[in-house]
Amino acid sequence: MSEHKSNSTFEPRIVAFTCQYCAYAAMDLAGTMHRAYPAGLRVVRLPCSGKLDLLHILKAFEEGADGVCLIACTEANCHHIDGSQRARKRIAYAQGLLKEIGLEPERLSVLTASSAMDGGLPQALAELTDKIRELGPSPLGVIRDA
């Protein structure tokens, strides 16, 4: 577990993997509506959330991400039928691995979005950022920055 205290000036680095259909379209729609995203958010667009590999997640943390999230289609709206479902299983597995190596599993999460989402995604990402801020900087990032 991280030994860092909550710091309101700490701006978490969060990598968000998004499917190119519903999730990326929802982010684009929110941007068109001039909704702000957290400053530390970096978006990686995937052809499908089901293409998210465990190595992508681990590499993001290794490269200094304080948090990682997957923004996936709702299971009923997945363009690739079961991509969101496969991705959720990988996320759950990866959370177990994070716990084993001493990182809080809460640093890895899943959000769902639909292409017609009306701006709720920026709010969900702001809440995620607050949760990561409370956890403090990732110990892996602190080691890497040293």
C-alpha cells in the first residue's frame, strides 16, 4: 500500500484506455459540449476494449501512471459482442496482480459509456481522479522519478 498522504495539489497521472466506438465517441461528445477532463488524463484509443491486454495495463503503471482505467461500452452495446465482458475479466485479474505486488487495486478501474452520454463521463473521470488523489502518487512512479 502507498504510504503517501492525500495531497490536494497532487495531480494524478491517469491513463484511460477507450474503445473506439461508444467510449471514445462519448469523450468526443463531452469535449464538443465543452466539458473539461482532468488535466492528468491521457487517452489511448483501442479498436475494442476487449483488445486491452494485461501488458498494456502493467506498462502504464511502469511508465508512471498513478491510475489506469478502461472506458468500455456497456455490455449490451459492445460492437464486438463480448469485448467489454472480456476486458472486465482482464481488469479483475489485473487488480488481483496489483494487490499481490503491493499496489492498491483501486488504482485500476472500469467505467462504461455510451456514444450518446451527455457529459457524465467527465464527472466520472473527475471522481476517479479524486479517488487516485486520495491514494497518493503510485509507488512505482515515485521510484521511477527518483
